[in-house]
Amino acid sequence: MTLFSWQGSMNMKKLLFVVALFVLFSSQLLFGQAVCVYGGGTTAYAPNGCAIAATTGAGENTISVYVNPGYSGALRGYEVSGTLSGVGQVLGNSQLSFPCQGPTENEEVLWANTVLSPGVYVATATITACGSYPHTPWVASLTIRVTPSPPPSPPTPCSVSSVSLIDPVASGLLSGNAVTQDTSRIAAASSTVSGAAADGVTQVIVEVPTGQAGGTVQLTLLNENGQQDSVANDGGLFPLGGDPGSASSTLPAPVQGTSSPTAYAVWLAPSNYYRGTQDAATVERSLKLQAQCTNSAGSPATVSQTISTTRPPVVLVHGIWSSPSETWGYFSPTIQNNLDMWNLLFQESADYSGAVYGVTATSPSYQSPPPVYYQNALGFSYNALTVLQKVQKTVGDFEKVYNVAAVQADVVAHSMGGDIARVMPSVTVLFGVGFVDQSNYGLGPVHKLITIGTPHQGSPLAGDLLPYGSGDPNSCFRNTLEEEHMPSFQTVWIGGNPVDGAVGDLAAAPANLPPSEPFPMAYLAGSTNAASLQNLDSTLSRSEFLRIGCWTLAINGSPLAYDLTPTLWNSVFTGQANDGVVPVSSQLNTTGSTGANTFQGVIHSPGIETLNFAPPSEVDPQSGIPDAVVNLLNEATNGPDFDR
């Protein structure tokens, strides 16, 4: 920068901006003189009219020196001479002469565009006025100090003080089925989370503010041991607008914006929570998201943020003629790690056992119909909406409890509950929001479906409970079940509209089920043995009374009542292995997976224990099926027990 100072006969001094400007006044003449400095085409004007400015270049200063006789009297012309010298050296002289022909107020140039190296200079102007009276020259001097230009400021180092995770679904930051690329919308979002459910579908925006525009932020996912792992285990990173299929453990994210420079990326959640026995009894584990920024300033800055991944929530779906408490009330693993995990797991039950009002007719009809029927006696599609809405609500509830992003749940379904879950993709929810929508990236809200005792291929027992071409031989048996709140319907009219009955749908399966699903499915089956059937038709048993009432004493005996014995019941299923209600092949959806996924000596449900089938049932701890469910929750969705 440049400092200017001067000394004159009046010893007066005035500082303007970074330049010292001095004006010498005469007591004899109303006349003032000043030496002014100008540079670089930028001029600042002082009150007395002098132009004042200076520019500094690379160690140099280019200036012009002016003299301005600020006329205010009867001056009749003047002449000016000047010198410009450094310390001990005269650098130049200037002589200007103006005739005494009248007043003037011109600003006169002594030196124009003179380049000065750093140092101290003195510019002196001598002004001699014309006139008819004696006068003395006025001398004004200006000291010019030229200092070297300061070195350019080094670039501001980048800094990363925090990493934020934003839930794009909760924040409305989606464009179609993808995260928006509009960073102004992202910057305004406030729905931050601490992690994501391990469903392989959930996406989370990673936001890293930096202290400097430009450059990149290197993002790295690390496990709890500070090591990079697979995308399946820890999830992966991909850029805004990128393909989730390209996600990897590391990503260079460009810094965007200048007023609030920030790097953005998207974290795709792990596809499976369980990596091994270290995760067996847990429902949440930690990861590290490391952000390191670099720019032209050199030294990188690094911050690590702990983030979490959790098991997805679980929705339990009961079966025909049942309720959540009847089906799941005693469902519990017996292996300690599995039990610990099950007790920590976020679970909610879908309940489609509510009352149905407005029933005007049923087929088949009953002699003494109850005042109200229940949803659990109605068909797949009728109940699918209730279950789907519960799945979606469970995901939302889970997000609030764990403060994580999630879009999918694991569904564990017993009996007909599995069939209902399978038809959910064909259901459209209110206001046009369906199974597949923007909130789940177009992939649906189900991570995996695990079915227990589900009649994927139907059950011959269902067909036997309904009238068929040759008549209605099992009406007595059916009426007896109806008295126990287990009605069999082909069709129910509600408000005049026909609705498929549950037993009718089970008899029609698999024709009324989709050939494939948009989610992986695994199957667990129960199979009776001699001990399971040994109490059928025992003395004074419920099954004996049913057999006597509907076969021995009946005019038209019920074949099902006749077969309700230890030796004949399997004939209902043409000799196939079964759980007392559903053939094993149907439970396994004809996959042939009859080994580890089939549990011997296990009956279908607690409900058939009233007919003297012996426990355990498929939902009892002693069956081994609850532990098998935990194993399938741990298994990757591309594991050997899942098909799609």
C-alpha cells in the first residue's frame, strides 16, 4: 500500500483515505496549492478538488502527480516547477508556465504515469503567481512512500466439522422414485436421522458442509472396527442422480456452491443386518462415515460421524379365524441369542380380526347366523388393504422410535396371513397410493416375507368344507365349526356387494394368487406325526362327539367327521404329509424344501387343539419354528431359503 505525507510553510496536514493530502494556504493571496497523487485510473476526490488515489502492483506503484492551484482570488496566471526525487537522487524535473491572462483553476500534471519501485520519494512543487504586487513563491512538498505489495492471501483451507444424514422421504426430497438433485431444496431440509434400516432399499442423503468452495470430499464407510466392508454389510455411497447399483464403500463427492459450499452424496442402506454371530443378539450396530476434504490449500481435513444401521421392523400377520394374541401370544424362540434379539426387535401385529357389519347374506348360509361376522373369515383381497396399511404404518412408527430412515419391513405370516401378504401388491390404497410408490423408491414396503403353515397351493380341507358339485356332505361338520366362530364362506354379501370368503379363497388357491412377488419369500412348514393325532376320537373327546354327531347319528353323514381319527385323517390330504390343515407341499409352495424347513410333530394352530390335535402348534416355542424364523430374519434375501 502507499502512504503520502507532506511538509509546507503553513505546517498543516490532512489525511484522506490511505493518502495524506496537504494544502498550503497563503495569508497574502487567496490562493492554495496542493500536490496530488493519481494512479491506476481510479480517482478519489478530496474536498479541495485534488484527485487522490494509488494502486499497487507487483512491488511497484504507477502514479501521476498533479498540482491544483485552488483559485479563489484575483490571480492572473502562474508558473509551476517541480522535482521528483528519491533518497539522495533527483529522478526528474518538471516546468510548467502559464501566462498571466486571467484566472484559472486547472489541475496541472507534473508527472504522468510514473512507475516507482518500493521506496521513499519527495515531490516538490514551486508555484509563482503573476500580479502587479510583490509575491513570494509558494513551495509545497509531498512525501511518497511506496511499499511492496503484500503477498496474495493463501487459499482458505477446507474444513469439515460435521456430517448430516437427511431422510429424503420424510423431507419430501424425491423426484420420481429417486432422490432429488436440487441442492437448494436439500439445504433447506431439516429431517435429519442417525442411520437407516438394513433393507437394501432405504436411501439417506449425506450432507458435508466445507469451509471452501471447490475441491472434493472423500467419503468412506467403515465398520465398527474401522475397516471397509462389503456394500451388503455396510451399505454403499453413490452421487446425487447416480445409480444405487453403483454404490461403493468410498466416493469422491464434489463440493457444490460458493456461499455455503457443501458436498452431497447418497448412502444406500445395507441389504442385510446380520453378518455373523457378533450380531445374533442385537438389533442395532454402528458404522463410521468418514469425510475428508482437500483443495488447493493442501492439508486435508477429516471428520468421522458415527451412524447406525438397524434390523428392519417386523410385522406379524395372523391366520384364518385367529387374532394377533391367539397366534403370536406365545410365539417365542428358545435359543438364548435368538430370544434376546426377538425381545429387542421392533414388532407390530396386523390385525384383521375386527367385526364386519352390514352382512346381508352368506354362501353357504347358516341356520342361526351370529349378529356379527369377523374379517378373519373373509378372503385374501378383502383383508390385504388392512395388512398393507399396517405394514406402512409400522415402518413409520419404527422410524420415529429409532430416528432412522426406513422404507421396508420384514413380514412374518402364519396360515392364510401369508396368502394375504402375497396379494398386497395388487391393492391400491386410498388416494391412489399403492404397494409400490414414491415413498419406497418404487420397490414396495416389504423386505422379505416368511410364511409359516401358509397354504400357497390351497388345501383340500377348504374344498371339503364347502358345498360342491355332488352336494354338501360336510354341512354338519361346517356348522359345528361355525358355532365355534370358525365359519366357512364361499361368498359374503356386505351392503349388497359380494366379497370372497376365506375358505373359498383357500379352496381356489393357487389360481387366485400371483405367480411371483416383488419381494423374497421363505417357507416354514409343520407336519403331524402319530403323537399329533393320537387323541383324535378318544373317549369323551370333542372329536369323538363331533364324529358321533355328524357321522354316526347323522342321516347324511359327514366324511370329514368320519375321517377325524388317528388312522384316517391323513386321507383327507390323499396321504400327503400335512399339519392337520395344510399339506406340507402347499406350505412350502412346491419348492421341495422339505428338510430343515419342515418341523415334525407340529400341528397347524392352537385353534385345532380344540378338536384334540396334540400340540405343539406351528406358533408354539416347542415347535422350533420361532427359532427358524429368527434364522430366516438373519439370512440374506439372496440366501438359499429364499425364492422370488
